[in-house]
Amino acid sequence: MMASVSSEVAMLSDVCLTRLADELGSESRSLGIYLGLPKVKVDLCFNNNPYNMEAAIVDMLTKWRNRTTDRGAEAQVGQLVQALRDIGRVDLAEKVMDGDFLVRGGGGTPVQETMNMDFEESENISYPVQAETDAAPPEGSRNTPYHGIHVQETTPAAGNSLRAPLPTYPLGRMVGRALIINNIDFPAKRHENRRGMEKDSNDLEQVLKMLGFKVTTKLNLNSREMKKAIRKFVETKDHSHSTCLLVSVMTHGSGPDAMGTDWQGVGLQQDIFSPIIRSNISCPKIFIMQMCRGGELDFGQWRTDASRPSDDPEDEDSDLSLSDGEMDDDDDDLQVDWVEVEHSLQPTDSDSIILFACAEGRKALRHSLEGSVLIQSVVNVFHEHGQQEDIETLFTRVRHAVANTDARIDVDGSLRVVKQAAETRVFLRKKLFLQCQH
């Protein structure tokens, strides 16, 4: 019995359908079928939104709702609950039964969704409201210096002390697929061979398999083979049931390029990130890039929260081999006028996270026996925390471990301590866990 949905008028509004779609994943096509939509109409929704799964799901749910309005809201809710159970999403069925996706009202007008935030009673919070460029400001709003934008002044309800939980990406039937490319031998420049780096790809492969990934590892690819391997990973592998996908490239870096074994560059943005991020694969994308991003060594800087080492530091055998590279950086100022934005429209480059071994312009450190600082930190963190924590928290642990690592190398005949700072670029909209449905 759905105690929370027993009112005379219980509706599924556009806002509610969007919220529901936000928690659905690859199983959404099956949901459409169980809701009674013809397969051709389900396919049409996804074909019309090839790069935005959430928009496709909202379109599909809206078609179902509009087709079944004559049954009444109670019957619609009951059908939706049963269909969610049939596709294995009992968690969402219970949310519907509890009224999480439902709003009430009279006269057929959906009730506007509000956010539960933790604010003082008297504090005014500004929320942006999109409007046509030449339209008059909505009542109760004020003009801003930004073209086509008005800001609505809203006072949160008193006594609202619970902070809304962060949204989470839906779990797939499998954790996901992973592609590892590790270039070790460079025939054209054998003195640039990345000695001992088999350990990195072997260790990363093992920990990813432990977490449930299906892993493909490629060694010693030239630039053409690297591009082909990435295309094949995108175009021929089935990612529809995955929570996420992961790509790790380990090689020499030269500015904005990852080097093939033929010493020809593969563009990080053009040939690796963009083809994957902008593909029709809907699950979040994780990138781990082990390569230099410049030619500068980082000798560190003393901070107030750091203690100096003793005069007699522990003696270590450190055979760190380094590669040079350059980083070209072009920044363009960009202005965008916002007009109308649909709830389901998402940025093209969202739902991805990139972990770089080092900061721009710096060299990445690796040991000929122990592996690279970054990959070994990733392996250790994933092994200890990968099944419990979200990816941003995991990468924060990795950055902490990398920053706390000291490398000792010979610089102009003097033994120097060298540091490394990993960098993360986050385009995720929700928390991402390396888990799957059980």
C-alpha cells in the first residue's frame, strides 16, 4: 500500500520525472517496455537524444504519463512502482511509494520543487532564474549586470535544518570497463625507455579487477595504435550496463600530447579526452594520466604545516628516470548569454574526472623498480578504500599520498629532494562510486 500517495490528486510532474530520470541508468529502456510503451517509441526517445540519456528518459516517461492519464494518478503510480520492481530497481520503487518523486496539488498544476538547505531564518539566498533577453524581470526579482539573467530573491522556510544529500550516479549491472595503455619501450630513442614500468600497469590492472572492472591492457603502442585502441574502446565495447568507464595512459608526455612509441604525439584533448567524453556513452568517465607535463623539477617549498626532515634522512636507493616535455597554454575569454535552459540539458563535457600525475610544466616521477609515484598511490588507495569511497575522495587521498612522497635524485652532482603534486580536473555532477548493483 502506498500510504504517501493516497491523496485524491497525486501527480507525476515534469520536475518529478526529471528527478526520477536522474537516478535511472542503462535499465531505463526496459522500464519503458514494462510501462507498456512500444519498443519503437522507446528507441525513438533515445535516438532523438543520443548524447543525453537523462533527456531521453524524461521524454520516455513523459510519453508514458501522457498516454495513461485516463487511468488516473493512483493507477499511474501503481504501474510505475511495479515496472521499477520488474527491472530490479526496488530502491526507486520504494522512493515512489514514499512520495519522493510525487507532488500534490489541485487543478493539474505541478508544485514547484524546493531545496532543503541549512540556513539561518533571516538569510536571503539568491537563485538564478533564466529569462528571455528582453523580457521584464519576474516579480520579486532584481536586475543583474549579466545580459539576459535575473536573480530571484528567495527566503528559505524557517526551521529547515536538514541539508539535502548530494546526488549520486546510478549503479550499473557492472562496475565498468577499463583500458590501460602503457608505453615502455621507445625504439627510436632507446635511452628514453621507461624502465620497470610493467609494474604500474600490472598493479593497476589487478586492483581494478578486484574492484570489478573488466580490464584491457595494451603495451607499447605507437601513435596510430593508441588512437585505434581508444576508438575501439569507445565504439565496440558495450558500456550500457556500466557504472563508469576508466582509461589510464602511461607514457612520455610532451606538452599537450601523450607520446606513442614512434615518438609521435597523441593529443590529450583531441585524441583521448574528447572522443570519449563526447561519445554517446552515458556513464561517467575516469582518466588517469601518468606522464610528464613539462620539463621543470619541483624542489618543494616549506609550509607552516610541514616539519623539516632530520639532518640524517633515511637512506634510500632511488633510481628515478625522468622525461622532458613542454606545456602550451592558450586561454580564451568567453562570454555566453543564458536564455532558456531545460532541466535535462547538461554540459557537453560534464560527467568526467581527470587525474594528472603532476602540475602543468612539471616532470612526473617514477622509480625503475617500484613504479611511478602516481600509479602506485592510485593502486594503494583503490585497494584500501576503493569499495567504500567516491572517486573524488579517492583522488584526494591519491593527491595527498603523492604530495607526501620524497624522491631523491642527482641534480648537477648534488643529491636533491624532489616533490610532485598530482592534479585533478573534476567535471562530475554527482558522487561516483566504483560499485555495481548487487
